[in-house]
Amino acid sequence: MRTVRLSLWLSVLLLGLAGLLVTLGDPVTAQESTPVSPATNVTISIANMAFAPHTVVVATGATITWRNDDAVPHAVHSLEGWFESGELSAGASFEWQANQPGTFRYRCALHPAMEGVIIVMPGGAIAPLPFDGQPVENVYRDSCGGCHGPHREGATGPALIPERLTGTDEQYFDVIKNGKPGTVMPAWGALGMSDEEVWALVGYIRSAVTAEEVQWEMEQIADSREVLVDESTLPAAPTHDGNLDNLLLVTEREARSIAVFDGDTHRLLGHIPASYRAHGYAFDPTSDRWAYNVGRDGWLFKIDLYTLQAVARVRVGLDSRGLAISDDGRYVIVGNYIPATAVILDAKTLEPLQVIHTDGTDPDGNFVHSRVAITSDVAPSLVGPYFLIGLKEAGQVWRIDYSQPDFPIERVENVGRILHDGFLSPDNTRFYVASQKDNWMAVIDVATMTVVERISTGKTPHPGSGATWEVNGTVYGATVHAGEGKVTIWDLSNNQIVAEIPTGGPGLFIRAHPKNPYIWADSVFAEQPNRIYIIDKQTFELVHVIEEGIQTLHPEFTADGRYVYVSDWQGNVVRVYDGLTFEKVAEIGGVTTPTGIFSTERRLETLGH
Ligand code: HEC
């Protein structure tokens, strides 16, 4: 028994825990290994802006070598001051001898998002191994796979793949060790997992999954489709007394649910369990009954607004963002981050009809698999029966004709770098898309699919669903910025900027309503993130600043334009303000981490995002 154990230990030493997935399952191979020595050498490659493996487990006395296999310089920096490589140019190496047991975290001093962990076991070979030598892959499969999916693709819990995990190691260590209160994510520390084991899992979820594992094509989508409520059993009339033309749906970001408010009476009508971090909403233009919602775990829900429940769901991807519905209510399109696809579905049944691979050449000439940043639909009566999608990395906008059986695509390239969100002109002839790296709003002629202008608005424009309005025959558009505190307004007829209004800091959302004389913008990422800026549509003057709550965002008008709803994300309330006097008329609790607000009035609007 002891030899097996020692040999296993050696494999761990040689491979590092994250790399150990391959061989440890086979004790025979392990037994044939060379004799055990408590100290050994491990090389960590710095490549593609990451440390590989992310987590290594070594015995006391081991020598760790970092080798820079990237074209750019890096620098290994111990968070607790144990080692410091200084700048390592391409090809250079750095060594550190691990003489002390413990968990040693480090990052690249030049690229702080690159992190790694070294676990140094005390006493060499006799120390108990993390998970008693079981491969971390098996531990994942047994303890986590049930909720996070056998291939880390996500299920009850979100996908645990590097493309999605943009937080720090510390955050993920904390979630795994201490759980997530208010959710089903267990506290594994309390269940007996050691800190080393938790680090090993952080390393594992940071490791790449193979292409096969992230595959999510027509077959997987179709297999995931589920009817939750038989529609033939649904009542013919609404079971609540809210005004269906004036409902406000509020994403409860950390609670996997949607809070529904009646915009006439400002009552909370209920909560609809739905997707993880619900991101996109669409309302059936042909009926007041159906809404659609997609979240960051890739589940698309069909929601019955009469009974406030989801009736069907389908998993369109592993990480999804926006969606749009065709004017005839027949098709829904969802844009995915993972994999790089857009999916067209039958809106009635949620059957997938087409998976579009969003690959293309970016503005720098590189071929990329591109996330889909924005989805929108164009009114057939105005321009044509089209969906528009924006390819984030590829910097292209595609126009998909949904009236044709094979959904033909027209493309416009070189729109900008890192496309994000945007909106249509009221007549649908122009599509305004934020290029966050080039700091402009690109203007696309939807009929000819050409870029007609690039408006340099400011740092990292982020219009959300945008704001457009008309004053004396002139139509204006506006955006806030995720990179600076400013509202930029331009004339849609000539794309000239007419006003730039400073705010307290970066914001995400700006809204206007035809029946309200003001535009409302948040500054949710400002140093003081609880201010809403109210600007006159005609004079572009800042007329009022609401300062209330903890972190406030996403102002949205009720259908008549009289009231404005604002979420307080950290304050767990939604506030309602009078749209003319700016007085608070209601403060509604009973919501968890409210963020995006979407009005059923959008049913008749064509919108991006
Ligand atoms: C019973 C279901 C369940 C099990 C088992 C489970 N998780 Fe989770 N986990 C969740 C849910 C649900 C969330 C999302 C919580 C929230 O809403 O923020 C989550 C969140 C996480 C997150 C944070 C992800 C993010 O993007 O913020 C990590 C990391 C994580 N889990 C890792 C693990 C690991 C590792 C295991 C196994 C040791 C595990 N989980 C087991 C349900 C589970």
C-alpha cells in the first residue's frame, strides 16, 4: 500500500495538481516511476497570459522554475513577499526553492489578472495528499459536477470554465470554502475540505476545458428543452390585477429570479424563478402574454405574464447575453458568449432552428471565434424582417433575414474593436453600436449594411438599451460611458455631438420616454455610486441629481412616462420617482440584488441589447 501511495505522491509532485488529471487514475504507471525524493523540480510555463499549471503541489525543498514562454515580459510576484522575479523577458526563467510548507499565492506584477498558487506540503512524502491522492478531476465530478455540470458547463450552478471566471482567485477560494449564503452552493470548508484542497479546486476550474467539452450545438440544445407547465392547462385570463401593458420586470441578480411590479400601483406582484443573472428580455410583440428571458448560464425561459411563471426552458449556450424577438412573434434569437454562436429558436416551442457560428476576421486581420455582444430586431415595416447581431471580438455586425427559411446573413466588417451594446434609431434605419476599445459609437446603415460614421463619444461608451428622443423635428441619441463620468448626446441626422454633460463617474444605463421631458442616466460605477442624473431633453441641461441609497442603476419609465423606477443593487430595494417633480413616490423592499429593469411597454419598441 505504501509504495502505491508514495508513487502517487511522486506523480503529484511531477505533474502538479492541475496537471494531474491525466495519469493519476492509473496506479500501475505510478508504481513504475522512479524512487521517491521529497524534493523535486516543477516548471511552470508562462504562456498565453496565464501560469500553467495554475496550481502546483510540491514537497518541502522543491525547486519551482517559472519559464516565460510568452512573447511579452512577465514578472512573478509573491503576494506575501516570498519571492520576486523582476521582469522576465520572453524565454527567461526564474527559480524559487520552497523550503517552507504552506500555500503561496502569486501573480504577475505586470498583469495582475494572471494568478497562480503553490502548495508546499509539510514533511515530504508522508504528508496526506490533497483528497488523499485522488485526482482533483474525480473530486470535481463527485462533489461539484451534479450542480456545475459534468464538464463544468453549468447546470444548477454556473459554468466553471476560465472564459467565464473573471473574478480573482481569492473570490473563488472564498466561495468554495465558505459557500454562498442564500444559495445552494455549499461551504466546503465546513464540510472538511482543507485550504490546500480548496486551492486545488480553484486551480482546476481555472484550467482549460477541451473543445469537445465546451461543445453546445443543435443536438445539446434540443436535448435540453423542457416544458415546465403544459400551456393547455393555463388560465385564459391573468391571475393578477396588474396592468399587463405597464409591468416592470426587475432582474434579481443573485437570486435567480425576476421581480414583477405593477407600474400603475407600484406593487410587487411576485417573483418568477428564472435564469442565473438574467441579462436579456424580450416581449412578444403579438401578445401581452409572453416574455422571454436569458441569463448568464445560457438558459432561455418562456414566461407567462398572466400567471407569472416560466412555462418552458431551453439551454441555448453555456453563457448567454442578449436576445431579440421577431416582429411577428415567431422567432427568438439569443447571442452567446460561450460557445461563440447565435441561436435562432421557434418562439412558441423553444425548439432550436439554427445555430450560427460567429467566427470572423477582426479589425486587426485576425480570425477569431467571437462572442455575440448584442442582438436586436428591426421592424419589417420600417426596414426589413431582420435580426441584427454584433460580434464582440470580430468587430462585425451581421444582419439575418428571418423571413427566409435558411436565415441568410449580410455582414459588415471592421465596425470597431470590442463591440458591446447599442440601439436603433426610431425609424430603424440606423444601428448605433458601442465599440468599447475604440471609444466610439459606430453608425450602421441597416439597409445597405455599411458603416456611415464613427462618433467618438468618450471612454468606453455603454448605452445599455440606449435613449433616443425628438425635439421640434430633430432626433437625438445619447450614451453614458463605462470608462468615464459623462453623458454624450448627438443629433441623429448628422451624427454631430451636441452636448457632453459631466456626471459623477462611470455609468451603464440611460433612458428616455416620449411622454417625459427628461433623460435619466445612472453612474453606478462612480466612486459615489448612488446618483441618478436627470437632463433636459431640449436644453441638455442637468436639471436634477437624485442621491439616494447605496448603488443605484437602470432608471426605467413606466408605460405612461410618469414615473421612473430605479434599482438599488446593494440596498435591495426598488425606488419609484415622480418623472416631473423627481420626488420619491415609493420604496419597495422584498427584492434581492435588483439590477436591470425592463418594461412590458418595450413590446412595441425595437431595441438592442
Ligand atoms: C448543490 C449545488 C452545488 C454544488 C454541489 C456545488 N455548487 Fe458551486 N455553486 C452553486 C450555485 C447555485 C452557485 C451560484 C451561487 C450564486 O447564485 O451566486 C455556485 C457558485 C460557485 C462558484 C462561484 C462561481 C461564480 O461565477 O461566481 C464556484 C467557484 C463554485 N460554485 C465552485 C464549486 C465547487 C468547486 C464545487 C464542488 C466542490 C461546487 N461549487 C459544488 C451550486 C453548487
